[in-house]
Amino acid sequence: GQLPTDYNLQQNYPNPFNPSTSIAFRLPEATDVTLTVYNVLGQLVRTIHSGYLSAGEHTMEWDGRHDNGTVAQSGIYFYRLQTSTWSETKKMTLLK
């Protein structure tokens, strides 16, 4: 297939979710990428991915856990996709 021509961060699915959700995005070029989850206070909850990815479409899953393995509480969270030249943040809801 053809490579994407722009960056795009899609809405997570399902949303609201329990216990896990998928986050899809596309990259027009191979680059270092960081995909992170934050709580409403702006505190880092989880680093889902940090490293090099090829151009194309990617899907990653958040299992509703913190980096230390504890289960996250119900509430609003923000996920952020960041490269050296682009970033986007979207909101998601964890319901238990």
C-alpha cells in the first residue's frame, strides 16, 4: 500500500474502555516516536512506546496500567504522540 502523507493520531477505540484500548496512528516517515499516557494532573502514567518506528500505520494498546504495573483508576486520561517535529494529544476515558 501507499505510505501516509501526513501525521495522524486517531481516537482510541473503544472509548470509554475497560480494561484496555487501542491507539492507532500513522507516520509519513520513519522516525523516533514517543507514545505516552497522562492523568488529568499532567502526571505521566505510562510510556507505551519510545523508540524508532517505520513509516506507515501503527496500532498500540494501553492495558490501563501504570508504568509500575498498578491498575489505573477510572477517569479521564490523555494520550500524546510525539516526534521531533510533530505532536498531538487526545482524551480518553477509563471506566470500571
